[in-house]
Amino acid sequence: MTRTFWLSFHGDADQFLGACVVDVTDEDAAQAKAFATQRFPGARPGSEWLGAAIRKAHVLSCNPGGDVAGLEITHETSEIIMMRAPRNRLLSVAEIEALDAVADESGT
């Protein structure tokens, strides 16, 4: 199973640093779960998926630091996000705005 996550990064004073889309596998989640179980025994079931997404962004150098907010978009119906959004790299504000513009034009 693979799950897809949108991660948004923010710095001081809520300065937007960029976003990325990453795909997380069962193996990624299992590794994150082993880590979370040791470090965060009270972690909620299923939180390993978001943890794996954040770790993957870090390993792929698309995590610029700061605070991160994540959203699973595995079942997102928007073709723009699921098919056109580049994976595994930091997206700039301009790239995100371009994706939004295409989505607005296509009605998705």
C-alpha cells in the first residue's frame, strides 16, 4: 500500500517556506512506527504514516525546516494534485499557484 501526503512548511512568523508531495510505502510506515514506539509511546495509531512522510521529505532534501503541517491526499480526486504535482521535491509558491490556476481552469 502507498499513501500520498501533502506537507506544508512554515518558518518564523508563519512565513511559508514551501510544500512537497511524497508517497509513503508500508515499509516506510513500519520503520517510522518502530521509531515512534521507542520515542513516543503515546503516539496515536496510524500516526506513523505522517511521521514517515515527514522523514521521507527530510531524506529527499525537500524539507526546508520550520514547522510542518501534513495532510493525507491518497484519495484526493483532484487530478491536478494527484497527477501533475511533482513528487519528492520542494514546491515554490509560484509552482503551487500555477497548480491552483490549472485546477481553477479545469474545474477540479
